[in-house]
Amino acid sequence: MAHAQRYFPDVCTLLDRELQTAIQHSVERARSYGFAAEREVCKYLNLQFRFGRDFDLDPTCAWALPLLKGALPGPPKMGRLYSLGLEHEAEARGYFASTRGRAHG
């Protein structure tokens, strides 16, 4: 939570009570893709807060899907994923982007 509050205070303010749930969701998603180190999980959270809660399922984030699904071989997966995220930062729509239009995202 400290990481999220430091780097994404605007999102944290909006999430308020939901922050802990949002971070747990991020941690679970990161682990499901094999990211276990704290630094990797924090970078995944960064990407999720920038590109949307479910960016890993969002077709508009097609740049991320091959890496997350393991279609592109070779480590380090997070380093490559994060670099791609930085390249696509102009396309970032924020944490709530992929949950808009859904009830209780």
C-alpha cells in the first residue's frame, strides 16, 4: 500500500477503502503470471494502475498479452513487460479504464 500511495496518490484517493482490495487483486494477478519478487509485483501494480485493473485481459493492451501468456520466450519477463509499458504509456487510460461500464468492476 505504501508503494501505491507514494506513486499513485490520485488513484489511491479515488479508491479509498477499496485500495487494499485493489492491491490484493494486483498481487494475485502478478503471481498468476509467475511474478513473485516484491519488485516485480510492484511493477505489475504500476502497469495495472496505468493501463487498467484488467489490462492483462484488455485487447487494447495487445503489447502485453504475448509476454504475460508466455508466447514470447526468454527472461526477464518483467523487465521486457515494463519496458513495453513505458513505450505505450501514451495509450494509458488509468486504473478504472477496463472496469468502466461494468457494475462494481
